[in-house]
Amino acid sequence: GASTPLGKYIQRRVPLHSHARLEALYKCWVLFWLQSNWNNRDGRGLRVDSSKLNSPILSTNSSSLKNCYTKEEKSIETVDSSSAPGEQELSPSFLYRLVVGCFYQPLDSIEEYYGEKVAFYFAWLQHCSFHLLYLSFVGAIVFICQLSSGNWDHPLRPFFSIFVMIWSFVVMVTWRRRSNFLAYQWGTLDYQEEEIARPEFKGTEYRVCPITNTYVMYYPPWKRWLKMCVSIPLTVGFTIVTLLGILILYGNRDVMLAQYFATGHSYHISVSMDVIGQTAPILAVELNKEHLRDPDFWIIIIGFPTALGLILPLLNFCLRKVSLWLNELENHRTEAEYRTHFIIKVFAFRFVCYFAALYYYSFIGVGTTDPQATEHGIVRVASTLFTYITIAHWWNICINVFFPLLLHRWR
């Protein structure tokens, strides 16, 4: 392990990262808005435009070393950073660098340093973020129409749903083309990885493989299934208990909101399972201007999802640790099998956590064709999703990024 004396000695002798290359990648990737990233560059990677290097306006009096780690240029390029007086090329404005740089990443440099799997992950994020601009523009128009008309169940909603379906199809089709282009550029098109046994895999005996005609470690499948009889109920039970807690939270939020306006603006917090699925507390509070302008209305509506958004990442972190332990217990042979069973364990929990509000107010809490009930469900689902993509997302980043970084520096 890395914490053992031998592991620390190996890290000192053979460091995991090349800090010189990593520093250049960090500067271009994270600090993309800096003007130095756009001098003689397109701002999208560490590549230097060769046509600008041969330009006569570049002076030879002073120069700076800029690391360029791309597929085409795998060497350190010396770039002249100063130009003749009055002939220096104007760099883009700060607003242009900030807006355009948000949607581009140095994928070639990421692929060379971290590998194709990591590069494809960030390529997908870049692709999806860019196409979300179209969806957010149309969604903003629908939202403005809802506000101007005062009708949350606006007639444009069905057409917006159709647009979302078409948008999803276009995103997947264009991603297929984009991924094939990147795979061809990185030399991984039609590449099939021949997996070997994981170092952590422990077999009970050696048997001759009928394909390779060599001895390989063998682990009886019945032993793995016996262990999965423990891991599957444990994962399903954890997910069901979490779902039940989320439904109780949503139901008691509606009851608390109804009691707040019924008893003269006083808070009464109670926890009961009988409130799940009740429509009367949802319809008890009208969505008029008086209630929508009341800060306490939004404190109750957003406060409960906020508390849930702070708890769910912690539960997700605990389930992740338990799932990793269960995967090690199941003793999967290849990395693909290990990763597949881990995703199955985690995906069900995350799906239940972040989509419970949508299904609750669509089929359980509201579950009627009453337009007023539909509007109440839309407001609650929208406020919950807004909380999840803001507060819960930032809190999740703190748990997975900043807290481990602080612990690493503290150690």
C-alpha cells in the first residue's frame, strides 16, 4: 500500500506524476481564462499554432518555454512571447476567454497524460454541456411564459417535452460521431482490450484455460453467488430504507406547509408515515401571489430538500464504501465484472435518491388530473431539483474533492 514504508519509498523513487507536465496541463485546463493560454493558441488546448510561430512579427529578443503535450506535438516548444513594438497581436477579451473557454478542454493533453478512458469522460462532459445551451435556452422561454401567465401548467409544456426527447436523440447521435472521431484520432477505434485477472482476485485452484491452454486461477461461481446473496439484500434494503425516509420527508413537508398557513404562521414539525400519498395537504395551500411572496413559504419548500441534499451525499459516500467492500467480498475476476457490479449497486441508490421527488408528486402525492394539483406538483419538483443541482451538488464536490484534499495536506 501507499501508506507502508515500502510504498512511500517506491513513490519517492518512481513518482506517480510528472509535475512539470502536470503544471502545464493544470494551467491550461483549470486556469483557462488566463491571457497566457491564448497567446499564439486557440485556448482549447496546449497546442501552439505553427503558422503564428513563423510569423515575422515575433521577436527573438526574449522567449519563454511553453510545454505542449498533444498527439501531434510531443515535445517542448520554445515560443517567443514578445513582439516588435506596435506589432503585438491582440489577445481576446477576458469575457470571450471566460465564455468560450468554459466549453473547451485540452482533450489531447488529457488523453496523453491520463489515458483514453479519462479523456473520453471529459469529452462527454464537454459535449453534453455544449448541447445543454440549446435546451436551457428553450427551457428559459417556457419558464418566462409560465411566469408571465401565472400558470405553471402552461400549454407549452407538452411541446417542451417533445423537444427534450428530440434533443436527447440528437445528443446521442452527435456523441456517437464525436466519440468515433476522438477514437480514430487517439488510435482506439475498434480497439478491444484483452482483460486479465485482477491483482486482487483470489482463486481456489488452478485450471487449464480451454482458449489459451494455460493454467489460470479458478474461483467456483457458486461461492460468488453465495456471497451475492448477502450483498444484494443489503444493497436493496439500504435503498428501500432511504426511499422510505425521502417519502416521509416530502409528505411531512406538505403537512407542515399546510399547518403553517392554517394555524397563523406557526411551525409544527411532526414525523409520520401516514402522510405519504395524501393529496389534501398539497391542495390546502394556494399558489397565489401572497403565498409565493412569503419567505417562509420558500423556506419550507426548499428547506427540506436542502437538508436532504446535505444528507444524501453522505449516505452515497457510505454506500460507496460498503459497495466496494462487497465487491471485494464477491471476488470478481476481471476489472469489467468488478466495475459492472459496483455500478449496479450504486446506480439504484442514486436513481432513487434524485428522482424520488419526480415520481412521488407525479404518481403518489398528486396522482390526479386536477390542474391545481398538477401546478403544486410542478412547483415542488422544480424547487427540489433546483436544490439538488445547486446546494447538494456543491456539497458533493466538497465531500469528494476538497475534504480529501485537506486530509491529504494535513497528513
